[in-house]
Amino acid sequence: MATYMTQFSYTGEAWAALAKNPANRREGIQKLFDAVGGKLIELYYCLGEYDGVVIAEAPDDAAVVSALVAVVGAGHIKAIRTTKLLSADEMVAALQKAGSIAFGAPK
């Protein structure tokens, strides 16, 4: 499975609702990734440009997009950014492959 990092920011209304009824959103996000054949690795909240980070695995890009569209469709997210992650071993394999490809820069 591929690994993804999704950064998100809540709307003001979402923060107000969470303040009135504090809840650990981890279980709901886990169910969401279970539904697309994936796995939630962790949910973190953070300071800075984004309010939180989800690290998850999914079988493919379409699965992770499906999960994220469902979340955004609920209306509590004002910004979202997803990055596909590569393990160190995956990067080494890509670098080895790149080293075997001949490429000539334009002249």
C-alpha cells in the first residue's frame, strides 16, 4: 500500500462544534480509511499553517481521494493538502533506477 500525508485546516464552525463537544476524531478517520481498504497510521494536531496531519496508507491514489472527498464534502474542512510519501527504501530504488537511465540535456 502507498503512504500519504494529508494536512488539513478546519473551518471556524468546525472548531466551535469541537469546542462544544470535544471528541477524538481518530476513530472516525480510521473507519473512513477502512472503508476504502486503507489504514490510518496516525492523526496529529499541530500549530502553524494547518490544524492537523493524517498519515495513512491506501491501496492506490483513487482510494485516498475517495476518502478525502468524503471528508471535505462534510463541510468542516477549509483547506487540504495531500502528499504521497516514499519510504527510504523506495527512494533508494528510484535513485538506482534513475542512475541507470541515460539522459542528455538539451543543447
